[in-house]
Amino acid sequence: MVARLPAPPPDMTDPGFARTRSPLAMFEGITTGNLDALMPPFGNSLTEAERWSLVAYVTTLSTPQEQIDLGQTVYA
């Protein structure tokens, strides 16, 4: 019997992929995990605030630098 390897992890820097996941879906994925894809659940090891912070960080990975620069200009 040949062991089946999981698919490679998604490219969180790809804006196209990022648009397919809502923040709530990412939060739920982080909380419950996906053992078939070797993603452990973090619901018991990270607080709710830490999991939302992780969602916010992962969201920034797919944000183009030009958009970040524009946001900094607007904020300033």
C-alpha cells in the first residue's frame, strides 16, 4: 500500500486564493485544523484573540505592497 501525501499547503500570498476564504473560514480552520492536510487544530493552544490576530496576519500576506503603501498614506 502506497501512502498518500497531502496536497501542498495553499499559497497564502496569492490574492486570488485569499479571495476564496473569508476571515471567519480562516478562523475556523485555525481553530479546528484539518488533519487530512496535516494542519493541527490550535483551538486549545491559542486564545481566541491570538487566532484572530493570526487571521489578520495571514490576510496581509496577500495584500500587494502598493495597497499597503496607499493605506499608510491614507492613515497618516
